[in-house]
Amino acid sequence: MSHQPILFSEVIQRIPRHEFQKCVNRHDGDNRVRKLDCWTQFLTLLFGQITGHNSLRSMIAAINSQKSKLYQLGMTTLCRSTLSEANEKRDPKILEEMFSLLLNRTQSCAPGHPFRFKGKVLAFDSTTIGICLSLSPWAKFHHGKGAFKLHTALDLAGNLPVFVVLTPGKVHDIKVARKVQFPVGATVMMDRGYIDFSWLYELDKGGIFFVTRMKDNCRYKVRKCRSKKQEQGIAADQDVRLTGSSSDKYPDRLRKISYRDPETKDHYVFLTNRFDLSAKTICNLYKSRWQVELFFKVLKGQLHVEKFVGTSVNAVLWQVWAAMIAYLLVSLIRFQHKLQWPIPSIMAVLTVSLFQNIGIRRVFGLAPKERCRNIGFRQLLLFDS
């Protein structure tokens, strides 16, 4: 009978070891290393993010308990102090570069976005991640609390983060947005926190489309009215020009769409520079922005980014990039094996199977094809009638 490697070994085969070592060499990661190399450090953090271990001690105890299987991963046993020191001192750009390399591979396997037009569709947003201020004084936020922000744009073709930017919690979102280079022809959905008409005008002149919500105090003048489709919830579809102080910042026309959700009766007003799509498609585009919120939910819930095993900037960056790579690995498995499961369900299976001698095809072949939801079990009675 042929020997079956452990599942963890098959998962990390998607990370080219030689490319990882090139990143390590560029940043002198293994310079004067005697015991813990960067590969072992990375796989330990990756294991912790997938399985939910939120302390170095528990992470190392779990890894060392599988001593007889570590040779399959190219790892060795380790101790807490050595790993903690490595997280503090080694350059996290090693994992940042690996994230970019793995992103390109994952994007090549990802399905297209759900809209019938060409060009990337990106959901742009940030999330605030709390951290203990007394242990991490570099993360000053407000009211005596500590936090930093994670900014990303989620590509709806596979729901993949195309970049990640980490800033202190006090940094306003628009400061990060101004430094981001979006691909020409992309459609970017963002909330009202990113409304800066001079920046939006730069996007427009750069061939980038945007969809956002209009602020209540926005002043404008209607130039043209399109036909309404009230059966679809479209209350108004108008070409407008800004007035007042904003007119100099965005001197060109904009499209304003008023939408009332037929089910919830909630009212929304959208602003966009996209005139070639139907009003309903514009509304659906903004609705799809919710995917980036679900991504943040996975990042905090399943990948445990809010629970840090180090307190310095360097240690936090190592853990965040390990979590982002874990997300790409799970997404890549999902695309390659055509799994219809959501990311949390796949991670739940991996959590209990990483050190088992079983292949990916078999472990997901044995599991239920669909989530057990409303499968028809009858409620048992406490007392016989």
C-alpha cells in the first residue's frame, strides 16, 4: 500500500518552496539562523491561523506533538522564545511578497465576476482591528484604545483581496485611497467615507469607474432625467452636476440613482460616473459591496486576526500576512476542486484534518456535499403522547 502524506503537506504544495526561499534570501531572513528558519516560522503561523490557536504556546505544543510527521513539511520542532524572537526581528516583507505571488496563481483559477460587462469589479473598504494599547503603544486610536486599520479591495472574481494596506487606526480612509493604483477600466464600489470629489474626479479622468452612496448634504442640479422603472425599485435616474464648493472639485456630470428596496422599503441614493449600465445594475453593483464585509468577517472570525500572538508592529504584520496567505490557499483549493462550500466550511474541515494521512480529494469527498440545513429531521417529543 502506497504511503499517503498528511493533508497539510498537500495544502502547502501550492506555495512554491523555491520562490519562498528567494523572498527569504532577498530580505536576509535566514541570516545567521541556527535553529528556526523562516519556512518553519511561516508554517507554524499558517497552522495557527487555520486551526485557531491564539497563543504561541498552544501553537507550538500542537506542532511539536506531531514530531514524527514534521519531516513531510520540511519543519523541525521549535520553542516559544525562538519563535517569538523571529516574529519580532524578521522582515514581514517575506510574506508580503509571497502573498503577491500566490495571489497571481489564485486569480488564474478564479471564476469571473457575476456581471455581464468586462473589467474588474472591486469592493473597496477598510476594517478597524482592536489591539491592547498598553502592550502595543504604537497603535494609538482614540478614547484610550488601541487599533489599526486593514484596507483592501476585494475582486469579485473569486472574492480575492487584490492588495492589503495596514495603517494606524487614526489614519483616515481617503489618505490610503489616494495612494492606491486601480487598474484602468475597473469599477470600484465604496461607501460614503471615501467621498472626496477631487479624488473621484482623478479616478474618472484615469478611466476608472466608481459607485458610491450620496451624502445627505450634497448639493447638485439636475441636468437630465431618464425613464424610471418603479417595478424594479428605481425611483429616479438623473444626470446631475455638483453645485457650491464641490463644483470645482468635480466639474463633470455624474449619475444619481434613487432606489427603494421593494422588500425592505429602505431608500438609497447612489452616485456613479458609469452611464452605460442600467440603473438596476448600478444598484446591484453597490449591493455586491457587501462581499468585502463578509471577507472581513472571515478574517476576524475564522482566521482570528483579532487575537495576536505578538505585540510589536513586526509580529502583528507576520500574523496578518500569514492569515492573508491562508485565505488565498483555502480559496485556491476551493477553485481547483470546484467546491461549492463557503470559506468557513472548508476551513472547519481543514482544522481537524491537517495532520491526518488523507488527501484533499478524499477528505472533501467524504464530507457532505451541502450544508445540513433543513434536512427534514422531526423534533423528538419529550413525553410520549
